[in-house]
Amino acid sequence: MQKDISLLAKALGVSFKADGHLEQAVVHRSYLNEHPSFPLMHNERLEFLGDAVLELVVTEHLYNNFDNEEGELTTWRSALVNGESLADVAITLGVEPFLYLSKGEERDVNSKARRTILADAMEAIIGAIYNDFGWEVVKEFILRVVVTKLDLILKDRSYLDPKSRFQEAAQSRSSITPSYKVLSEEGPDHQKQFTIGVYLGKDLVAEGHGSSKQEAQISAAAAGLAAKGW
């Protein structure tokens, strides 16, 4: 079913171009598997373009407005343009109802896969805006919807990964370096699920889960931050 993409343009705060690329930006590959006669291609080429445009706009802004070292600026940029951040931007802007998805993907709400689709669509939307309206328009869009998150990121230090943030907070508040311990492993080798606990001394603070030890440690650290109110 065709969607009214002019409403998406309005939600994004950009002009609607009837023969533009915005509709293609929200077409997931899975939709074409079920609708091979759909007149548009999937959004992966636009995603490729938008990723580069996004990174350049953010890099230019950080370079022109901050004198920090390269490594710190790189960390800030990553916090702004990573998948989790872009998925949040897409949700805030109301992109999700406009996605063209297969029936299976439509049902898979509130999942990691859906957040990846949203992040990819956000990059594709940026590519579409650049294609249809040029550099100045896409730059204004990125500064408005992505870069405006920078002040909060710097304030709560969320540019640090959860493990770094938990370690920093634990050392400053209790002079203890956190440790991590595998509590359980489940599933076959190719679908292993780990449960890892984060400890302060002998005290278990929180548990985390993931398909790798690193992912489970990050999950545990994030849970630890929440549990401690840090």
C-alpha cells in the first residue's frame, strides 16, 4: 500500500518533492521480496550516501566549534552518528509508520533489528535530502535533528561507552575498579547467549545479557549505572 510521503516530509521539516528520493529512503529490502513490482528500489544506496554526508556534516561542525584533540572529537562524533542515536532520532521524528517492511519485519517491533532498520532509514533519508535539495538543506537538517543532541551527550558523558562510564563512576565514588564474571552460557556455539555479572568487590551490582561476552559486559555495565543511579 502506498504511503503519503508528503506527511513524512512534513514530520521531518523538509519540503516535499513528488519525484524525489524520500519515499525510496523508507523502502526496506524485505518489502521488495514480497512486492517485486513495487516501482522503487530499496534504500541501501541512499543509506550509503547518507552515511557519508552525515559524518561530514558532523565532523565539520565539531572541527569548526571545538579545539579538542582528534580522539575526543572522534568519540563525540561516534556518539552522535551511531545506530542507537540515529534510531532514537528516527523514532522522535515519527519515521517508523512510513517504513515499507515485509509482514515479518512489520511484526518484529521493539527489537534490535527494528532499531537497525530505523537507523539505516535515517541515513537513507539524509541521502535523499542531499540528493533532492543539496548540501545547505541537508546540513541544516542534520544540525537540527542530530547535532542538537551534542549538549546533552557532553553533559551526561554518554559519549563514553557504558563500561567506561561505570568504571569512571565506580572509581570516583567508591575507589573500586569493577570486575565482570560470566554467570551462565546457553545455546549452541553459533547462537551462544551469555549472562555476565558486574561486581564492585564481592558485591554483584547487576547482570547483563548478550550474544558475546563483550555485548553482555556492556549490558551489565548499563544495568549497573541504572541500579546505582549513576
